[in-house]
Amino acid sequence: MQEITIQIPFDNQEFIRGQNTAWKYMSKGFIKNNTIYVVIAVICLAVAFEPVNRERYPLFISFAGGYLFYLLASWMGFYERRSKFIKRVNNLANNKVINDSGSSLIFSDYGIEYADAEKLYKHSWPLFSRFLIIDDTILIILKESSAVLFTLTKKELGIDNYNIVNEILKAKLG
């Protein structure tokens, strides 16, 4: 494979949009599971407060109430992490050094090399498990943690580069 270099000018709005897409992808499992657990806890609490069960199973009421409290605290922690994430993304989006320089991606037989004004990363292909396309945003996923390492929007890359990157990722990550 011939080495392909793509220069990406920094766009605040596209950066924020790409990061929000990554957040939605990474939090999807938490939202689904915890919603199911909250519904189960509410049903258990409703059953426990039925007049017949209230006298028979007072410990069950405590358990169901405690479980619901735990889940609500879990949701509060989720929203706190979300607000910290948004604040960090906005700080990065307003970083003058990165904004002025943009970034570059090099795709080669070895892997992906990313560079901007502050950092240089080289990642080999075996480090990645797969890639997804959500809302015209390419998410490149790490193998071990299932975390999103790169977010590349169609607008950032341009249509030609977007198609080239998509073909490279199909060939390398399937």
C-alpha cells in the first residue's frame, strides 16, 4: 500500500460534533443497561409496596429502594462524566495552538500516524479492532478497550479523502 497523507484543517464545530458522536457510541451500553435496571427496580418497588407484600417482605422494600437509589446515583455520575467530557472537548476546541496548525494523518502498511502541533502518535493496525460510520463520522475503535481513538468527519476530510479513508479502513480492518 502506498503511504497516504491527509492534512486536516481544524474546525471547532466538526471537532465537537465528532466527539459527541464518539460519546454517544461509547455510552450506548450504559444507557441501555441502566434504563433496563431502573425499570426493574421500579417494578420491584411497586410490587414491594403492594399491601399484601408490604407486611410479608419488609426487607424486600429496603432492597428495592436501595437498588433504585444506587441506580439513580449511577445516572448522576454518568451526567457528571458527560458534563466534564463536554467541558474538556470545548477546551480542546478552543486551544489556539491546535486550531492554527490543524493535524495530519498518514495511512501506511504499518498503521496510522497522527500528528498535530502538540503530539505525534503512531499506531499499528493490530491495535484496532474495527471502525464504524455513524452520521458521516468515522470512528476507529481500539481492540482492547473498545474505546474510540480517532473520529473523522466527512466535512473535516472532504468527500474524496473520506472515501479514500473508508476504503483503506475496509481493507485493513474489514
